[in-house]
Amino acid sequence: MEETKKTGNFLNYLKELTLRVPLQEKVMFARHLSIMTKAGMSLVDALTMLQKQTKSRSFSKILEQVVKDVSQGQFLADSFEKYKNIFDPLFINIIRVGETGGILSENLNYLSEELKKKSEMRKKVIGALIYPIIILVATLGITALLTIFIFPKILPVFTSLNINLPATTKLLIAISNLLTEKGFLSLMVLVGIIFAVWLLTHIRKVKFTFHWLLLKLPIVSKMSRSVNMTNFSRTLGLLLKSDIKIVEALNITADTLSNLVFHEEIKNMAVNIQKGEFISKYLLMKKNLFPPMLANMVAVGENTGNLSETLLYLSEFYESEVSELTKNLATTMEPILMLTMGIIVGFVALSIITPIYQVTQTVGR
């Protein structure tokens, strides 16, 4: 019986992995459900209508089950909790508080705004990274084109010459032979390496180390810190505004953060707060992760009893900081990209031109 249960749980887990709900779909769902419930429509009718309207097949399947659950008397939050891999603790708990407090419509509106801001911030970060990625891919593509298709045509000339080829040319010949003669094997090795890296990033210790490195790297550290500060302050502020107790709110906030370093720190913060300490005191102890301004502003919020509003103000501040950083990212990375392109193109050019120069020198004598 227990073995059958484990098998069933595993199959359900695999089934969940195939389900993907875009963030924009969650935004529209929360907003429309808020409007419908505020207008007096029953929850089951509203969910049924939204299930028919959604463009996501995965979300349609989920909502179909949610409608069945709610029709049988389950809470909406409990039904969504079955899909923890898709809906984060913030989504589930904001709905739960709304249901139990009779303010579901208002909380769904808060949730839609939060998800919308998260979606916009993600777009900004991805948009800032597109230009550097395109430049890097184009450079590697041109280099591969020269190495695989152009260089092999002039390779016989170099091998027939009675000269000592430079190290750069020998290296380029070796790379060219590897890609042309064992191209499929090289591709399989590359795919294997990518898959191995992907597997490693799913090991918690490895993922934690990677996230720690992100906070130390010169260019990305500031952006990573600002993104996490935005998510931390907005999520915690929204949860406190919804009358969720501080310790529970901190634990939920920790679970919504993707960076494991901040996740662990906020979990530890919740433990300290449970012992009677202030959030601002803990933040001041961790100046390497949390900016002093955050600690000082949180202290003001704690002393005035207006912590939720202070945190929401801070989230707006850090979001504007992320916007500025994303705007400047392309300008910051441009010199590095140019240098990388110069090194790669220079290596190929040097490998081809140096033997030709040696031949002309020999002929001249």
C-alpha cells in the first residue's frame, strides 16, 4: 500500500513537471478573478469562465481540477497548493488570507499587481542580457564558420609548405580537424557537458555556491542584489499588509526568493525574530548582503508601526535601481564584449596570416 502511494506521488510529480504556466497568465488570472468576485459572481462560475478563456493548456488543465475541488467545498488556496511547483507560496498564501478574512477580491488585486511588477522586472533583466548574448553568439558563429568551412580549404597550402608553423596555427589546425572529422562526437560531448552542468545546478550545495558567486562577480552582483532586495521588500510588505504574522511572512518570503543565499538568510532571520529580535537589527548584522539603507528604513518602519508601507516604498526604490542597472548593462559590458571579440578574431587572423608572412619572407630571400 505504501509502495503504491509512493509510486502515485512520483507519477504526480512527473505530471507536474510537464505543466508550465506563464507568469503573464497568472497575472491575468488574478486580475480577472478579482474583478469577477468583486462584481458578485460566484467563485465556481468565475473559475469556470477563466478556465475556458485561458490560452495555456497547462493552466486550463489545472483550473479544470481547481473548479472540481472548489465545487466539492475545498478552499481555493488548498486546491492551488497541490501544484506547489507552479504556484509559489506567495500566490497560495495571499489567496488563503483573502479567503479566510473575506477579502479575496482585494487580495487577488494585490497579487495581480505584485505578479505584474515581477513580470516587468524579469523582462527588463532579460532584455538587458539579449544584446550581449547576441554579440557573443554572433562572434562564436563567425569563428566556427571560418574554422569549419574556410580554414580547411587553405589548410593543404600550409601543410605543403616546408616551414615551421607557429603555435597558434597548429592549435587552429587541431581545432579545425576536431570539428570537421569528429564534429558529431564534439557536439555530443558539448551536449553532455551542458546536461551535466544542468544536473549540477539542481544539487542544492552547487546551486548555493553558484548563487553566492553571483553576489561576488563585479558586473552582475549589484543587479542580483537589487533584484533580490526588490523581491524581498515587496513580498514581505505585501504579506504584512495582508495581516500575515511576521515570522510566517518571513518564511513565505524566503520561499519565494530564487537566490539560495538570501533564502537561507531570511529563514535565519525568521528564527531570530521568533526569539524577540528586530528585523533591522538582523539586517545590520549582515551588511555584506543587505544595504545599510534597508536596515535604517526598516528600523523606522518598526518604530512607527508602519513596516508594511515602508517595505513597499523600498521595493519601489530598488525596482527603479534595477531599471537603471539594466539600462547601463549594455554600456558596461560593451568593452568586455569588444575585447572578447578582438581576442577571438585576432587569434584566427594571426593563425592564418603568420604562415603566409613567413612564406613571403622565405620567397623574398
